[in-house]
Amino acid sequence: MAYRVSYVIFYLCVNQMFNNLVSQAGQMNLHGVPNDMIQAFSGVACILIGPAIQYLFSFLAKRRIAFGPIARIAVAFFFCGGAMAYSAGVQKLIYNTKPCYNRPRACLASEDGRLPNDINVWVQIPVYFILAVGEIFGFVTASEYAYSKAPPDMKTIVQALVQLTACVGSALGMALSPVAKDPEVLVMYSCIAGVMVLAAMLFYWRFKKYDKIDEELNQMNVEEMDERVSRAFLAGSTYNPLRIFPSRSYIIPPNHPRHNPNNQNRSTRPQNLPTMSHSRPSKSAISQYSTTSSKLAQRAAILSYDTNPQSWYTWLSTRLPITNHDILEVGAGSGELWTHIDTSLAKSITLTDFSPAMCDKLREVRDELHSTTQSHNQNHPDIDISMEIKQCDAASLPFENGSFDLVIANHMLYHLDSPATALAEFARVLRPRGALRVSLNGRDHISELLALGHRIGRPSPIVGAARINAETAGEMLEKCFGDVRMERFPGGFEVRDVEAV
């Protein structure tokens, strides 16, 4: 109800440019321009302001400043309220100007209505620019939000309901036509401005929570069309209750591990968590990756067949808060992730892996990144990458408590005999307001390919071997982290090459 009422007032404000603002222009000196042509500045304003708003979106996105659709709609409402307030101010100026004051073109001095009040029509132009900002934020966001959040078989109906508010807004404008006359029109502008601003505040207060789950809502439709999602991304934090969405997706908030503020012993591990006795990688992982990185490269080759146009590593990199942070990636493997990230933003980066071969590969990646960074920053030689490589087990990390702001475990937990032990270590080395990012395969990941192997007599040894997956990770994470949320990476693999299969 609040949404419909707010947009009705929004359309009432926008529609003023087609009627009452045209009449207002006719009360001023036009200098040869027809008063009904002034509204053309609305289109000009949209053309000029549109690129600036696009730049604003890019600016905020680069700095990871949230500006969700609810906030954008609220901004649109505030701008429309401001436009009406400005219109009221212009009307007041008209009434304070001779020759007819609050009876423009209706007094004897107007020479039978030929002389307007002595005020330049160009003072009205800012109204159209202010309304243009409201239109861009309001119209575009409303259409996008209605389409992206509606069920697939109801998108047309939902869009029609959105347009219904425009119809009601026009009807309300017709209902107000008796007061759209001098001098009552000044009061009308003022009242519309006040109601619009009030509606904007109530709207944002009522719906701002949906900005926090915007991506989750977007993914609902994707998963209705494709229930088989190949990968999941999880994060842990403290203050909120556990939230797991096993068949939908979402957001990664600022996260931090559970911690005991009364515990000052820096060497103490979290209580009631698995001991270090089962911390080794699985036999399968040791056999595949301890002496060579080629097996990992072979497995990663499947990513080239992903149906999602955005690569996995690019998608993942946008969900990592790295700026001015001390970062640890456990089980970093080939280091491919860091070729998709501006490493100069981080305060320090530590990459670990149990495999000597993988650590050698990570050193190669580090050297390449160092060389690239230096060549791109010749005018700033002080810019460098602080990246350390350590060979160690995931569940026995050689770091002090609270050493890192961000811990990343990208597709590695299922290689461990005891993933819960590693999660306890992640919580230990994280700072109180640190963040954990874990990526895991879903239960049905590449199940078609695995089924094909079974049919031709080459069953995969990994079927049923994983001790953790996207669907079962929540319970383990909850023991160490107070808020666990999941975001699904939508897509799948389409392999047409027989040799690749």
C-alpha cells in the first residue's frame, strides 16, 4: 500500500509539467517562446543528466558503496518533492511581481491579459532539471525492479500494476484541478511537495530492508528456471541469526567470527571445536596435488564451458572486501583468483597451500603480479604488493589469533578430512570484525558428467567423498560464525567437445 501511494504522488508531481507548470510559464515573460514549449527542457535535462547519473553509479560501485533500488526510488521521491517546493517558490515570486501580483493576466494593468507579470520564464527551468533526476531514478528503477522481482509468468501483470499507479496519479491531478487556479495553486504546490517528501521518508523506512537482500530476490527467478546451481558462496559473521538459502542466493555482509571478549589469551583456540588431530588434507587431495599443479589446471579447464558470461573468478572477486585489509587465502592453489583482483588495494596478502608444487606456482604468480604492478605504476614506485607464500595445512595455520581481516577458502574445504577443524582455525586467525568467504560446490555439481562416467565404466572416486558441500556447510559454519549467508553463482556447463568430456 505504501509503495502504491508513494508512486501515485510521484506521478502527480511529474504530471505537473504537462499542465500546471505550462500555465505557470504563461504567467511570466516568455520572450517569444510559447509557454507550452518550456516543458521540452524536461527531455533536454534527461539527456544531460543521464550520463552524470551513470557515472555516479560507476563511482559508487568501484568504491563498493551500496545504492540499492529502494534507496534510488526514495531519492527520486525526494527530488520530485523538491521540484514541487521550487515550483511553489516560483509561484510566490510571480505573486510578488507586478503588474497583477496574485492575479496574473487578470487585472486591468494586464491590458486584457496581454501582459504577464514581470518575471523571466527562465527561472522555471530548474524545475525540469530537478524533475529529470526524479524521473531517471524513479521510472527506470521502478520498471527494472518490477521486472526483475516478478515471477516469470507474471512480469507483464506486475508491470501493468506499476503503470496503474501512473493512471491513478493522473486521476488525482484531475481531481485537484479545481484548486489549480490563482491564488490557491501556491498552496497546492506546497501541499504536494510536503506530501511527496513525507511519502519518501515513509517509503524508505518501510522498504529499506529489501536493499539488503536485493541480490537474493534477483536470484529467486533464476533458480526457478534452473534448480541445478553449480557453485555456492558463503560468508560468516556474528550479530545476525543464521540464514541459509539452500535453493536461492544472497548477499555477503560485513562479517566477523564468534569471539569471547573476556578471553585475552592470544594462543587459545575457540572452545567446543574439533581438535587438531584430523587436520590433514584427504588422501585424494594429497595424491593429486602434492607434487604437481597440472591436475588442478585440468580441473579448472571446465570453467571455460560455463554458461554464465561472467567468469567465476570475476564474480567472486567482486564479493571480496580487500581494500586496506590483511588477507589470507587458504588452499590458494594456482593463484588464479589474484589475476582478477587489484592487489594494490590490499594492505597485505598471504597465500597458503599444503602442496609444495602449488606454493611454487603461487610464487610465480606473485612475481608476475609484482612485475605487472611495477610496469603500470612507474610514476609511483612506492606502490608494491605485500604478498607472502606459506606452505602449511589449512587446519593448523602458523598465524597468531586475530591476524587477518579477511580469510578466503575458495573450493578447498571438501579436500580436507575434517573441514570443521579448518573452519575453527579460520575463526581463530580472523580479527573480531573480520570476514570469511568460503566457496563450495553444490551437491549436484557436474552430476551429469559423473553419471556419464559411471555409465561407461569409469566411476569417479570423488562421488560421495566430499565431507562438506554448499547444502551442508551451514551447520559447520554456524559453530564458528554467528551469521552465515549463502549466495549462489547461477549457471552451468555446456560441453559440446567430445574430446573434452
